[in-house]
Amino acid sequence: MTIGPEAVAAFTLAGAPPEFIDDPYPTYAALRTHDPVHALGNDQWLLTRYDDVARLYRSASASSDKQREFAPKFGAGTPLYQHHTTSLVFNDPPLHTRVRRLLMGALSQRAIVRMEAGVVALVDGLLERLQDEAEADLIDGFAAQIPVEVIGNLLDVPRSERGPLRGWSLAILSALEPAPGAQVLARGNAAVTEFLAYLRGLVAQRRAHPGDPEADVLTRLIRGEHDGERLGEAELLHNCIFLLNAGHETTTNLIGNGLHALLTHRDQLERLQREPALIGSGVEELLRYESPLQLNNRRLTAPVVFSARELPAGAFVTLGVGAANRDPAQFASPDALDLARKPNHHLAFGHGAHACAGMNVARLEARIAIGALVQRYPRIELAGPALRDRRVRFRGFTRLPVRLD
């Protein structure tokens, strides 16, 4: 599909047409060519070239603080506003530095190695359950189950209490869309309120009965650093919500998108079955090819030049992560899926100081989940159309029906 300059000039994320949600990449290609620094509104811009997105991620003049943006969007003081302006991802130092340091200590390479056996057992159990189904849904029955369990284990959430986590997560993150409606906001506010009420009880129990801080992230966050630096109560609760949300949403989409890409590129699926050692580079390529997080945002604190255009201080800039990861200036044959692609400096996990803190946990989950499924069920095939999530910020599926054998 060819998209001309006139259609590019009129493009807006808030009113993105259905065909963009189904396949945004032709639009991204047209924007890169005709309008790489695209105006979305008053002092609002969209970047689609790899070099521009990477520059913004690295820039010292890019702020992640969202108070100015989220006050009119959610209403100052609402549960959604309080959550999204307190969580790690939407903050600058010093809060971002304090929370990230605590998390990274708990998500060290040694900690990730300790997780591996548990993830293997979890995935094997899910695959065992799927084998008796004539038609399986790889989202509800597989991809969505894995991160809820992994992050639930990291925070030591009792397994019997994990039922509401996915629903709360989807409601809260859906409010981050460019133009959420009143019902979306109402569901998001209710989810934050219910999530906070649950976590207050969990934190009180953990204060009374601490876990092993080497394995229990919640105990680690409660205790703080050895120098006495700790999170306030609101900071602690909202960053627990952030951890459960971020780990769930993006990893579910990574696994679901990856499996769909393989099922619609049979040559690459069969290649992975023949060469299971490709799973490492394969996951990186699946992240690039269908990035779970398509859009990110920053506000400029000083003027910055992108593609020969200077944007002023105060400009709100959307990073087209999915567009950057298909830029032919960075990736040869960017619309082709190549599980052995190297180099592959994709931006799916961000870049710089705000790079995703849980990226290596997500990689671990995807390598084990995708690798195990394609080996166990070599004749897996789609059993009908996949149902695409209709959001533009997050890219994934709500249903992925397959026949396993």
C-alpha cells in the first residue's frame, strides 16, 4: 500500500484509521520519507526515523516526567494521575534513580539465572495443558499466563490472589492511549484504586514477615538500600503496580507477536525448529519486527534538532519505536523477518538511562516460551484469524487461535 504526502500530512494518532492499527508500517514508511518530524498538534511531534528516535532516547534534554501531560488527560489528583506520575517509567531523577537502583539489584544476571528453572517448569506445564485442546488460544492459554506468574513470583504474590492482576493491568495501561474515552478512564481509575487496596494488605504482611531480599523484590523495595535510602509508601505501592503491569503487558505481547510472526513466516518457523540455537537472535528479531511498545514519549527541556528541524523546549515528542525498528537506513530489508539478523540494534526496550529495567527477564521468558512451543508442536498452525488489540501504543493480540498438531 502506497501512502502519499497528503495522507501523511493529515495523519494523527488520536484518530488513527483501522488499517493503521492492523498494519502501521506503510504509514510509518511514508512518514519517514515525507515528514519524519510530524506535527500531531500544538507543540506535539512524532519521530519515525531510527537516528532521531535514538537521539531523543540519549538526549539529556528529554524529560520523562509526565505531570504536565497527565494532569489534563487524567485529571490532577485522580488515581490514574497519581499512579502514572509516581511510577519509575514516567519520572526523572532523583525518583527514577532511586527506584531503578533498587530494582536492578533484584534483577541482576544472577537473579535471572535463578529464575530459569522455574520458567522452564511453568512453560512445560502450560504446554502440557494445551495438548488436549483441539484448538488453543495462545494468548489467554499461554502468553498471558507466563509474565503474571514470573512477576508474581518476583514479588511473592500468593498464587491464589493473582486472578485480578491481568485485568487491572490492562485497564491501567489502556488509559495511556493517545485519546482514552470516559469509560476507559473510569475503568483505569477503578483498577488503580483496587490494586492499591490489595497491595496495602500485601505490603503490611511482608513488613511483618519479610522474605529473602535476594529473591523477593517486594522485600527488597521495602527494606531499601544499605545506606538507608527507602521509598515512601506511595512510591512503593505505585512502583509495585508498575512492575506487575509492565512485566505483564509487554512480555505477553512479545510472546504473542513473536508466535504470530513465526506462524505467518513458515520458513522462519521451520528454520528455528531445525536450528534451536537461533532462539537468542530470533527473540531480538521478533522484538524488532513487531515491537510490543510501538510509541513512547518525552518532553524537551531545551531545543533539540531532529532531521534538520529544531523542536523547542517544552515540545511533547512521541518516539515512533515501531517505525524506527523498520527504518531501512538502519536495517537491511527491514520488512523481512530474519531470525539470524546481525547486527540488530533495535530500540524495542528503549535506550539510555530509561532502558527497560526488566528487559532481560522478558528475554528469558520469550526464549523459553517460544523455543519450547515450536519444538514441542512442530506442526502448529493458525486455526483462524488472530484478533488484534485495537490500541496504538501497545501492539499485540487479544486472541491467537491455533491447532497444535
